[in-house]
Amino acid sequence: MTHKINHAETKQKISTNDEELTCHEQQEEKLQMLAAIVQSSDDAIIGKTLDGVIKSWNPAAEKIYGYAASEVLGENISMFLPPNQANELNHILNKILRGESVAHFKTKRLRKDGRLIDIALTVSPIKNSRGEIIGASSIVKDITEQERANEELKKWLHVFENAE
């Protein structure tokens, strides 16, 4: 049995395969770049489900909160909430479910060592390829020192204003 080779068809298949491979390589490079950005960020970047279950935790989150990723993955984000702020999570979740973001929200969270820290929190919805909201990403900046400096400044301002 002999097969007649169609060179034009073979060239087209090779060209298509090369294009698909190049596209796949480019997508892989993009994913690696995004992962590197998350891993090298000075701000905590946390991914969670709509139920608050932590799915991703970068090194900055470890530094800010004091927990290794292995200690928090699969746990609920509510573990960082001070007892008097339980409603805060519902407020944020409701905004996320409406497709809205919460930007630069100043609040407090608990570290592993029990200390309360001041943070600036930005939470955004995570959508799948169909545009459905499947989770939320949080970017957290520790502003404890900044807030202390502001309080100290206010205190000295008050002293000077009352010195007259």
C-alpha cells in the first residue's frame, strides 16, 4: 500500500503545530512572569474562595502575618479578624459578589503572635474565563509603623496647639 504525500498539507500541519507550540510557550512565559510578580511583591497577595478559604499565600503574606503558607492554605481568612470586626468580612464579600472592589481600606488584623497590626487592604473579585466570580484576591500592606508615626505627629500637634 502506497501513500501519496501531500507536501502542502504536511507543511500546513507543521506550521499550525509550530504556531500552537509558540502560543503555548508564550502563555507559559506569561504565567511564570505573573507567578514571579506575586512571589517577589513586598505586599501580601492572598487568593481565596468566595467562602474565604485561602488558596494562595505569597512570601510577603508570611512576613506580614507570621504564618507559613503551609499553615494557612485551606484555612479561612477570618482567622486574622479581631473579634470585634466579624461584620467586616461580610461587607467585603457582599461587594465582591456584586463585582466591586474594595480599595485601600484601612483596618486591623491579627498576626500569628497575637499582635494587632494596621493594614491597608485592597480586595478584588477573581473571575473565570466565563466572567463568573469564583473568588477574591487581597493585596495587603502593613501600615502599622505609618499609623504609629501619624499618631505621634497628632500627639505633638496637639501639644503645640495647646501650648499657646
